Amino acid sequence: MKCEDLLRAMNDYVDGNVDPGICEQFEQHLAGCNPCQVVVDNIRKTITLYKAGQPYEMPAAFHQRLRAAIRQKWKATFSKGS
Ligand SMILES: [Zn+2]
């Protein structure tokens, strides 16, 4: 799994339909990739915050905003070193 694959899996994670097989690769990639750890940690916090306000269903508009936020965090993280 590459960083781009992890980003795609992260989108599924936001949708709440992550394949368990992907989860395993996901965790393996995370274990060895610090930038991804930082991004995923950020995203998890963001999701937790949103879920605190919206206990169950996330509206479509929120999904789009969350995805945009994920991409921005990703870009910010990976453009720093390169
Ligand atoms: Zn990575």
C-alpha cells in the first residue's frame, strides 16, 4: 500500500465502509509511515469532533467538507519535506 492508497482508504473510512482487508494493510502502512500517522491522527480527531455534534448520520455536505479537509491535510503534510 502506498500513501495514495491510504488516502483512498481514508475516504472509505469517512464513509464508514472500510474493507477489513484494507484495514490490515492500512495499519501496516501506518506503522511505517510517519506522515500518514500524523494525517490519520488529525482526521480521526476531526471525525470524533464532528461525531460528538452529530451522533449518527453525517450529512452529504459534511462528507464533502471532511474529504476536502482530508486532502488539504494530506497536501500540507507531504509538501513540507519535498
Ligand atoms: Zn504513507
